[in-house]
Amino acid sequence: MKSVADAMFDADFVLIDGVMCETAYVRVPDEYTVADDVVLEVTHGDNEFAFTRADIDGAVHVGEGVFRLQSGRHLRFLTSATLH
């Protein structure tokens, strides 16, 4: 089972409660990030969403790469496939 930090690494898209969003900024939490540091910014059309370290901490893996945040939101991190 991956941690949410592992799943965030190199994510191009994030599915948030069934809505596909494009990743604008990702900072994988480490020992230097604090609770109010933004670690994830995503966009969906004209809408922007930001998640802090506090939002991500305590995320529970619920299966198939989906994580449930303490707020109840479900996130799934996706990477674009590259064809050669």
C-alpha cells in the first residue's frame, strides 16, 4: 500500500470526489513542510483548489489508489501515460 506522499509524486492529474483536475503544483510533504504549507494545487476549468499539509496528513488509503482525507474528500493521483 502506497502512502499519500508516494501517490502524489509525479501526479499529472487528481481525481477529487469524481472530478478530474489538472495538477498545477505538487510538493511532496517531508520533514521541512509544516501544517499550513500548500502541498497540492489543482485546477478544473476556472476553478482552483489548494490542499495544505494539514489537509493531506492522516489520509487513509481506501483501495485502488484512492485516499480519503480527514475532511471526507476522496483523492486519486494519476500520471499520464507516455507512448513511444
